[in-house]
Amino acid sequence: MVERRDRVLRRIEEEWTSFTASYQGLDETALLTPGVTGDWSVRDIIAHVTWWEQEALTHVPQMIEGGRPPRYSVTYGGIDAFNAMMTERKRGLPLPDVLNEQELTHRRLVALVRRLPESALASDSRIRRRLRLDTYGHYPKHADAIRRWRLHPSNPGDPH
């Protein structure tokens, strides 16, 4: 029988691999070109995905202890406002720093999931829902946007 943890880790890894493959082979110019999603570049999307993994790293342990994550609508004025705040906060980070932070954060996230009790990973648990929203349910949206952007003939690094 496959344990819940194994299923969650497999979903995270499958979707993570697909996400990182979506920008594989792009040079620095392409990674920094705005317009992939709104005015975000691939670099901005990587930073965005990373800060949501960091949110999971912050809030999942609190949830294990019975705490509740913030209500983004109350604390920040909504998810969009939180994303805008974090975009500004991360805007000045050089690409190598964004990529390094991404790698370290993802490793920490996987390590956290490996330590979680099986009961926390029940399909209807708040923790599982949080992980899904911040990780394997989140990556595909951005991987798809990057893939669509890459198909447009005017973009740097396109396959045409």
C-alpha cells in the first residue's frame, strides 16, 4: 500500500519536474524577459513559486501545532495584494539568487513533507490542502504559462 506521504511526495516531484522543465534551456535574457504572465518574467514566476513554498514551510508546522495560517484577505488585503507585495520585495534579487533560493526552499519543503505525520496528509486535511495549494496544485498553472509563452515566435529562447 502506498502511504499518503509517498503519494504527496510523488505529486510534488512530478509537478516540480514539469515546472522546472518548462523553462529548461532558456538563457538569462529569456529568463528575465517580462510578459510571461502579465509583466512577470520567468525569473519572477520562479520567485513567486518559491515564496509560496516558503509560505507552506512557515504555516504547515504551525498547523501541525494547531495554529491557523493567516487569512490573506484580512492580513494583506487578498492573495493578489500579497503577491504584489512579494513581487516588489523580490524584484531586486539577481537571477542567481532567485535560483539558489528556489533550490534551497524546495529541498526544505520536501524534507518537511518527509517529516510530517501520515495523519496530517489525509486527503481532506487542512495541511494536505495547504500543501496542494502551495505546491503541486500551484506549479502546473505557471508551467503552462511558461510553455505557452515559449511557443510565441517573438519570445527569446523560443523553439522556432
